[in-house]
Amino acid sequence: MTLLHRREAFRASKIMLDRVIAHPKIELRANTIIDEVLGVEEREVKGLRLKDVKTGHRANSPSADCFWYWPRAQRQDVCRADGS
């Protein structure tokens, strides 16, 4: 699993961050956002286009699924792939 975080600093407790960093099945990528979900036109997640917010570099990452979390205050800007 890859965990993307849009900033370099984390607000989680140090012990929780240490657990994520030490977990062998979690890759942590700071300063990275999802720029585009690939496959939306076919209504199927086929990958993600990721963007490094510091360098602007974009790269595709194959993925069969994804999960987003937005703080409650930012959720009004989120829409589903089906347009609702």
C-alpha cells in the first residue's frame, strides 16, 4: 500500500507515524498528491497520475483501487466519479 501525504510535516502522533514508517507493507510518499485518476472514462480505476508538490514532477502509478480521506471541512469540493 502506498500512503500519499500532500505535505512534508505530519500532524499525527509520533508513535503512529513511526508505526507507518516501520510497516513493511506501507510505502510513505510525502509531498505527493493525486493529480488524476486514470480509467474514469471506463468507470474503472486503472491507475493514478501522481504529482510531487515540491518539484511538480508527475508520474503514473498502476493501481486497481484507491481510497481518499479529506478532512470534513474540505469534503464539499469532492464529487464521485458518477457525477453525484
